[in-house]
Amino acid sequence: MRRIAVVPGSFDPVTLGHLDVIGRAAGLFDELHVLVVHNPDKSALLPINRRVSLLEQSIRDGGLPTNIVVASWNVGLLVDYCTDVGASVLVKGIRSQVDVAYETPMAIVNRNLAGVETIFMLPDPSHAHVSSSLVRQVAGLGGDVAPYVPAAVADFLQGTRV
């Protein structure tokens, strides 16, 4: 039986912390879907298709494993996507107790709805303080985001003058 997992997120934009979790999770599963989802509680900086293309390029450029599939999902429940692709596990990167408190109720509901388990992964400590919202704020104020994001993202954000 193939072990398939999904790493969902808004990835607006993808950070080095995201890539750290994605790369390590890819080593644990036969197939890993990195799923760009629409979060109605957030105002997105980048359209979903741009987030997908930046993720794909960052995964290629970063030399991450080839068992990673990048996709997007904006209708229905996350567990519906999991069922469609045969995934039994969600992988969530968490940075702090705040993330645990936010993610835990969703993990319980996902297990109750579809039997999909959630695994929490800690990022490398060098990336634990970085979030997409912090990157958007720094970029928006003209700061250098290169230490926090893949080169493709830094180049894109610098070129667009967020």
C-alpha cells in the first residue's frame, strides 16, 4: 500500500520553513502532495496560480525529492482532496503553541470526517520564526526577504515591489 500524504497551506508566499517541512515529509511518504489552498480568512497577496508556480520552481531549485506533487484546491473540504488522491495523512508545520492550538481542532475534525490523521512537524529552528505574513510585511516595506524565502520567491517579490 502506497503511503500518500498532503501538506496543505496558503504558501503566500512559500518560505524556507515550508520547504524544510516539505522536504523532510517527502522522505516519510511514497507520494507527497503540496496543496495550495484558498484561506477565506486571509487576504492573499499572490494569486493561487502564481503560488503554485513559485512552489514548483522552489522545489525544483531546492533539489527536493521527486515524489512531490504540487496542486491547488479551492472548493470543498481538505479531506475531500485527501480522499480523491488516496491520502490518509495531513502534514502540518507548526512553529509555536499558537499553531498547535489553531491546528488541533481541525485535526480532530479531519479525523472524524474522513479518518485522515494529522502529523505536526516542527521546522528547523533557523526557520521557526518565519511566516508568510512576516515575509509579506517585510517585502511590502522594502526589506530584504532573501534570508527567509527561496531565491525564486525573493526575485519575484523584489521585481513586483510588493
